[in-house]
Amino acid sequence: MIFYLTTSNIPELTSLTPQQRALVESACLRPLLLRSWVRLSKVLVLFPIMLSTLVIVPEVVHTLTGKIVAMVLGLAVFFTSDYLFDMAVISSCREAIGKYVSEHEHELR
């Protein structure tokens, strides 16, 4: 479901049916997200975010509001940061996605 939400707003994919979009996701987007530069940047960007979410943010928020709010805020940042990073990578590679859709149009129809 998360991958669908990531790709459903890309203009190059809005004209495709869900089955065609799934084909583009499996053949183009998943390999894109598994490239070494994406994986390395994901680790370098998300590790400090998640570490600070689990260690620093609860201490700061706990002193200001309370333990429940700190846990909810920490969990929200922890679970949404990976999704937001994938959205940023996919939106920055829209040209490659459009090129793939135009080159493989006969396979998608």
C-alpha cells in the first residue's frame, strides 16, 4: 500500500491502470530503489534521523509535554521517514520513469 501511495501521484503513471502501474513498479521502480547509491544515501540520511528520534526527541519532548506525546511523535517520525525518503528518490527520477513508460508502452498496453 505504501508503494502505491508513493507512485499514485506521479504524472507519468496516472494514466496507467493498477496492473500496468504494478508492472512499472516491479520492472523500473524497485530496481531504482535497490541501487547502491540509493541504499547508501538512505543509510546516511535515515540512520541519524531514526537515532535522534529514538534517543533525543523523547527526552526533549518528555520534558515539555509528557511521555505519551513523546512516544507518539517518535514513532510517527520513525515510521514515516523511510516512506518520505522513497518519495523523494522516486520524484527526483521522474525522467527515467517517463522514459521507461514511453519505451515499454507496447508491453504495458
